[in-house]
Amino acid sequence: PRFSHSLLAGGCWNTRLRHRREGMTAAEETGGDDEWVHVPANPDEQPQDRRARPPLPSLEDKTPAGLIRRFFSVQERRAASYNRFHEGFDSHLSGAMGAGDFGRLCGEITREMAALSLEALAVEEALNAASLESPAACIRVVQLGEKAKLRMTCTLQVLKKSHAERRWSWQRTPEEAEEAEAAANAMAASAHANEAAIREENSSPNAGQTPGGRLNPGWANGNFRARCDDPEHAAGGFRCGCGERNDATRAPEPTEEEYDGACAEATRELENAVTGINDALEELRQELADLLEDDE
């Protein structure tokens, strides 16, 4: 779905949202669409228009009723994965689960969702091969709905987490804003001192070596900070971190109105996806009932 609100429709802030939720990227890609488009997480990676689809799992019961039952089993396991995902996020938001544990949980959920999507696709293709286009079409609708549902679930989680962390200026009192600015200035000063020490260390005859001859990990400090525009720092050839606080290059934060609008729109998209999924599942239940009736 395309978003009209600037918070989700494009620009730097939307890019940060996408990167924050990249732990679920594989799950989003396998959310039911057989157009397996690869979106590289690494901006230096050469983009690929398509990538090979993983092999589909084997299906033991290929009777029409057996295939539909298999798909309902997929949906039950999807629901269990979502429960784990929501519970983990709530624990992470409350501080009971650390970032590392939550990241590992996201990885597990990603793999589970990807496997379940492949299983559903195997059922859909088997139904089409048996000329059962109607139940196959129901599964296709569910798959597309699941893809949108997962995308909106991840988007809402990112929005809620950013809000809970009080990341934006309109959430802070004047006193908190002053404290945040003072902390940022202190961090910048510390970074300058650290970089000066690293530059001095790297210019020594034994640069990069500890007394025991091992590689000194200090060489890596500063490699992952934006370069600032201070001529003195630029001449030194190191990254001091000033660029992180450069208002001209820093991505603009959303306004409170944009945040509320994005949450509302993502919630509507999620509700629409769930409604479409439930309608298709109800139709699929009727398809199963008709098949069982014909077998009697």
C-alpha cells in the first residue's frame, strides 16, 4: 500500500523505518507474493531484479480436502508465530527483553514466516494443478493479505518503539530538551578527544599493536560515524561524529500530526488486510465443506 502521510510515504524518515524493521525483511518478501523481489539491505550491494525461489516443501496428502486442511494448518501456525512476535515486542518495549534477545526473536519469526509462506504456496500450486482454481484463488488472497498484515505490523511496532523512546522534540519538556542537547555536546567533545588520541596512536611507530603484538582494537573507533565539516577534523582524515548532529544533513523528525496520521493509516491498512484474510478463509471453509459433502 502507498501512504499519503509524509511519515511513511517517502524521504529520510521512511528510510529509517525501513532499516529499523529490516530484521523482518525476509518475512515480508515471503509473505505470499510469488514475485520474489530481492531488496538488498546493504546499500553497497548491487540490486537484483529477481532471485531464485527456494524449493517448495513436499505435500503428503494431495487430495483437495487434504490440501485445504494443510493450508488451515499453516494459518494456525502463523497465528502462533504472531503471538510470539507480539509478546516479544511487548516485553522488549517494557524493558523485560533486551535488544539482542528481541533481534534473535525477530530472526526466528522471519524464518518461520518464510517457511510457512512457502508451504502455503505449495498448497496453492497443487490446487491449481488439480484444476481447483476457486480454493487456490482464496489462498492467493490470503497470502497477499498476510504480506500486507506483516508489513503493517512491523511498521506499527517501529512507530510505537520510537514513540516510547521519546525520540522527538515534541515529546520532551524544555528541561529534557536542554539535557539532551547537553548530553549530545558532551558526546561530541568526547568523540573529538578520542579521535585525537587515535590519530596520535596511529602516527606512532607501533601503531595498531599492543605491547604483546596483538592488533589494537582502537583502530576501528570512529569508522562508523558520519564525517563532519570542520576543516581541522577533515584535514585529520578521521571521523569525529560531528556529522551525526549536523542539522543540515540530519533527517527531519516527524511532527506529532504526521506521527498520529501514520499510526492511523497503518492501523487502517492492517485492519483491511485482516478483514480480507478472514473473508477469504471463510470462503475457503465453504469450499472444504462442499468437497466433503461431494465425497459422501
